[in-house]
Amino acid sequence: GQQLNQSPQSMFIQEGEDVSMNCTSSSIFNTWLWYKQDPGEGPVLLIALYKAGELTSNGRLTAQFGITRKDSFLNISASIPSDVGIYFCAGQGQGAQKLVFGQGTRLTINP
Amino acid sequence: KAGVTQTPRYLIKTRGQQVTLSCSPISGHRSVSWYQQTPGQGLQFLFEYFSETQRNKGNFPGRFSGRQFSNSRSEMNVSTLELGDSALYLCASSLEQGSGQFFGPGTRLTVL
């Protein structure tokens, strides 16, 4: 099935470091969403972006909707142990409820 | 507000059987979408229901079906189960089309 190209696939960082991940697509999306998933749980919505160029923050998280509408990035500043998990980007086209997901970025924090 | 709830959380079935999964959306949300998550294929869209009507459908065989009730609760059914149907099945609800989707904890289906 269709998927977004999300990178990196995994990250190993030290506590306190900043993190950056991104998603690209060959298709235009009207909405970009970022989710975090912990083992055995469903994805939790972190940030929703609805307009090209939009930059939105949620605490230590910042995400941007690319101006071309084909990409988005997520930054996490000053990482803490509870940031560990898998982060997914998802795109949504106009007039469609279907979300297209990236492959995920697995974040591991070394103590 | 209570989140999206899914039942059961875990299910073990054998090949050839059928299964029904249930999802209760966030109160006031009328759109319910279903996704399948596997290690190999990631998160894949199954279908979406709004006001008891299927609005969108993903690329899954006809063995996968769903429905939505007047109270927005939704069920999905998989008939003639195959080993490859083993997955985490996730339900997501949203207020309206294009708004953020909120996921439930999922139902872990194992087919033996």
C-alpha cells in the first residue's frame, strides 16, 4: 500500500539531546499529523497541521507542514526518557478520511 | 471525555474462523476509521464509516467488512481468517472529515 517516506528509521540519542525526523511524499496532502505509539498501545496524536507552511508547537515538540505540501518534519527538544517510542507521520488528502502513514521512527534514549 | 475504546483487547482464533471487533468512538465523533498494523506492512487503512455509511475503503479483500450503528459505534468483521490476518487492528474516530483522528488501544488478533 501507499506509504510516506519517513526518516530516520531509528535514532539512538542521549537524554537531553534534540531530535529531528521528517516525512516526504510524492503526493500532496491537505493535513499532516504526527503520532507516538508505545508498545501494546494505539498511536497518540501529538500535533496536527492543516495549512502549508504552518509551524505548530506542543510543549517540547514542534512540527511544520512543508510549503510544497509534500513534506513535514517533527522536532523534539531536550529529550527525556518518556519520549522513547515509535513516531509516525501521517498524511491526509483533500476530501478523504484515509490516513497514509510513514514507516515510523523508533526513538531510543540512552541513560 | 472518554477516549476511543476497543473490545476485545486480545483475541486468538484459528484459520477459517470469523471474528468481530468492536469500537466505541469519542462522544460526539461521527467518523470511525479502521486500520490494520503489521510489522511488514505498517499501518494500512481498511475503511471509514460516517453516519452509518461506508465512505472510504482501502485495498483489502472482501473478507474484511464493517458497519456503523446509529450511536456511531462500529464493528469490523473478518471472515475465513488466514494466518496473515494476525495484526493489531486499530480504530480511530474524528469529529469531521479532515480533522485529527484519535486512536483506540487496538485489538491484537492472533490467527493460529
